[in-house]
Amino acid sequence: MRVGVIGASGFTGGEVLRLLLSHPKVEVTLATSREYSDEYVFRVHPNLRGVTDLKFSLPDLDKIAKSCDVVFLATPHGASVKYTPQLLEVGLKVVDLSADFRLKDPEQYKVWYGWEHPRPDLLQEAVYGLPELHREEIKRARLVACPGCTATASILALAPLVKAGFVDLDHLVVDVKIGSSGAGSTPTSSTHHSVRAGVVRPYAAAGHRHCAEIEQELGWLAGRELKVAMSAHAVDIVRGILSTGHAFLTRQVAQGELWKAYRSMYSGEPFVRIVKDRKGLYRLPDPKVVVGTNYCDVGFELDERVGRVVALAAIDNLVKGAAGQGVQCFNIMMGFDEREGLGFFGAHPL
């Protein structure tokens, strides 16, 4: 399968290349970058030295159409919507890692991204690329919109509780902690090492744009509209997200019911592991354990005193939160085993 990556010089694009270059059913035919055109890929992504001699090229639609069957878009928000219609018109399938097609309601783009969506018709066609919720639709899709990283972790943490129907849907709270790679590869004053190192910085105490995705998907599960209060913090790690959700019970619930809710939703899922152990250091999800992998580790704790369930999820923001999830969706679209190219199961210690 011939695959191209548009916007391949950033952290997410580099991860897509890393995963696809080891995929047994993929030939990476091109990787585009305006900034690094005609430069070797390994000079930007040094981990790929000796793996590929591919050079970055400019994004040329004719060349892409002739040399690709599927295209991954790892472009900034607002750029993908300019490429996607043309790619679809020439018969290519698209896996979009930006936010441009994640939301079904075009009005929400005005609220959360500050622009009017030019292709609301494609919003209706695009499939939200969370396999644990939309696997069957992904199989038939020609356009998959991969979820945001904090949205992925938050949805997977809370989804079993929402689906089970015993939590208050009007008072869902999410606290997210994310590593520095979540800010992307372009340096800013806030990502400078002397400023970023050592922090636990609330950068979006309220109004994080991924709220829109979380509300959309959990609302779909619940069969009604709902609101999620979310706060996001930058912490001193490079990769990883820990989402801590707080859901308040509407009735008394036993531990066994919580186990049933999580097991019934994630039994057989190749990349979701339930982590709730009674012994050892890693009794609940920890982002360090999943670095470099496509796993989402989920867990929970029952706070009987106040009628609360603490729902946790840990992911690598660049893999299950971006590139890995994209490759998982690609595999499903193509009818491959969805684990292809995603076999790395982490390293310890790290």
C-alpha cells in the first residue's frame, strides 16, 4: 500500500513515519515539508537514520495522486481542510491528524477554533477516528478524523461510566496533565527549556478546545447533550498524558459493577488495558509505562465517601494520541490486522 505523509517534519509527522516505515504492508512514497524540502528526513528525525533515505518534498497534488493510495495529514489546524477535498476528489483515502474534521457541527468551529468551516458536507462524512467507539464506521470510511490527544485519553477514561448510566452527566470533570511534545515542534517562549523545565503549569484551566470532542463523543454514547469541565496542565515530561476524570454517582455502585462496565466496553480491545492492581508500584495508569506505544491504560477508583468515581487514562500523546491511532485507523480502513506496525510494547525502565 503506497502511503504519503503531508506535513511530515513535525513531531506527529515524524511519529507517523516511524510507524509506517516498520509496517509490513506499507511503502512510504513521499513525505512533504515546505521548510525542509529536498532535505533528508533523518536530518529532522534522527531516529530514522539508517532506516530511510527518503527526502522531504513540496506538497504537489499531482505527484501525491500518482504515487499514493492513502495520505496521512499531519498539518496544523486549518491547513488540512485545504488539502482534503482535492485528495478525496482524485480517489485517495485520507487519515487526518488535525482538528479540521473532528466536529460534526460546523457551528462548533466558530466557537472553539474561531473560523467558519468551508466544507460542512465533509464534516458529516468524516468518521471520528476512535476505534473503540467507531470501528465499524472506520471500516467503510474514506476520510478519518483522528481525535485530539487529551480528548482520546479523557473519552476512553470516562466512556464506560457514561455508557453504564450511573453517573451524573451534568457534572463531569476532567483534569489532564501533558508533556512538552504536546505543544508541537515549533519553539515558543513557553516551550523554551529554561521556562518549561520543572513546571506543573495550568495552561488551560478552562475552555480547552478538546472539550468539544469529549462532549460530542460522550454525548453520542449517552444519547443526549452533556457538558464536560476540563483543566489542562503542562508538566515536566516529554511524552505522555494522564487524564483524571471525576464522575459523581447517581446511585450506590459496587466495585464489581465498575469492573463490569470497563470490562464489557474494552474486552478484546487490542490497545486498551485495564490497570487496577492491588500490588506493586504501577497499580493505576502511568504515562511512563506507555511511552512509545499505542496503548491506552485505563483504571478507576471508587470514592464511596463522596459518591465519586475517579477514572484514569494514560497514553503517549504522539502515539495513541496522534500517529499510532492514525495507523490503527488506517489498518482498519484497509482491512489489515489493526495491530500491524504497532507492535512496540514499551520499555522499562525508561
